[in-house]
Amino acid sequence: MLKQEVTRICDRTWCISEFRLVNTFLVEGEEKAAMIDTGCGLGNIREIASSITSRPLSVLLTHSHSDHVGGIYEFKDCPIYMSSRDTDEKIFGMETDNTFRRMYVETRGKAWFPGHEEELLSLIPEEEPDCSFDFADIDDGSFIDLGHRVLECILSPGHTKGSICYLDKTTRILFSGDTVNNSIILARQPADGTALIERYRKTLQKLWNREKEFDALAIGHGSAPIDKDIIYDYLCLCNGLLDGSLKGRYEERGFRRGDVARLGKAELWYQCDN
């Protein structure tokens, strides 16, 4: 039977990989613990979290895309925190439901967990879970106190309007969700406008201005943690796209279709259709 992969990445901090499709993180303080994101909702991440910590759980969402809130039905008895700017965000219009989970497994499973597509599909809940949830609004400069471990919320628009990074100065880790990742998607804009690239560039500059406060990124997809220098690569890439010194090209790769540019470790799908 497939199980989520659990990796201790530093003191009282674990990455729970939802079958290599998406990362969630369990962060433990002396009084409380927090789940950063909840995955797609395959298998039972709550069970894994409860096997690691007995402290009361909260949920901190980096953004409201379905691959990060799809397991929220397992945590509805917990306090949930999210930016209200992300209330209506969806991945290319898709709801958080079993149709999405099936699409996600069928398009991403081959790339990230090859040979296990049927097993992954069998982990989709038999009955449609209720993924509606109430949440406490957080914003730039909000703090989540877990007891001698405080996470600072940093508003990071780009991938979504209300994306939030969580800075843990205790371990010097920035939990970046899909704000900074090995490959970032920005949706195609009307007339291929650059306003969204500019918004994302401002976020990257904001994070890089604080780079002395953290050493590594706990990212939403792929192996974590990774080195913080990828932020600078994305910043240079966005600057190049905006000043015309860099130009990407249209590609179709796996589940991605759109205009993509690369620089150093950064890969930005900056006009993405799918």
C-alpha cells in the first residue's frame, strides 16, 4: 500500500510528501503544531500528522489552489489561516473535488510517481468530501505563535493574489509554497500583458531583501528544502523579461502549455495556458 513519504528536514519540522505530487509541512512548537498546506486529499495526511505530534493542530495555507487545500476536509476541526485575497482562486477554473484529484493524478502522477497511477487513483475518496471551510484572515506581518516558535506571514502575490510565505527565524526556513519553486506557473494574461510578471518581480525583490533572515526554502513541489539562491535567479529572470533582454518561447511539456523562460535554477511559465 502506498504511503506518504515523511522526511524530517530540521528540528521539529517534517515534510510530508503526498505521493510526490505536492508537499505539506508539519511544524511543531512547544504548545501547538501547524500543518502548512494539506495536499490534494489523497490518503490520510491527518493520520500521518497525528502519528508525529500530539500537540493541537492549526492549518496554515500558502494559497487556495486545490492541490494545497484538497485535504482540508481532514482538518475542519482545526483553526485554519489563509489570506482572504485568495478566496476565489482556482487552478484554471477547477474546483476542489474528485474530478480535480483524478485530473491531478492522471497528469502529474506519470511524471512524479511513475508506475503508480492506478494506486494513486485508488486513494481518491470514495465519497465526495466537503472541502468548504472557514478561515481566519492573515496578511503581511501577521504572526502565528506555536509556543517559543513564531511564524511570520509574508504576503507574496504572483502565483495567486493572496499567496503567503511563512518565515521561521528559529530554523531559518522560508516555507514558500508555490511562490518560489523549481518551476513556477503564472497564468496567461490578456494580450500577453506583463502586469503579473511585474507583480511577481516585486514579490521576489521583497523576499530577496530579507534573504539574510533565512537559509533555505521549503517548497510546495519536489525535494525540499532547496537553497534560497533560486529566488535571485527568478528575480533576474523577471527583470530580463520585463526589460526585453530575455525572451521565452512557447512549449508543451507534460501538463504544462505556455510561454516559458529559464535562467539558472529558475523556470518560469509566465504566460501559461494549462
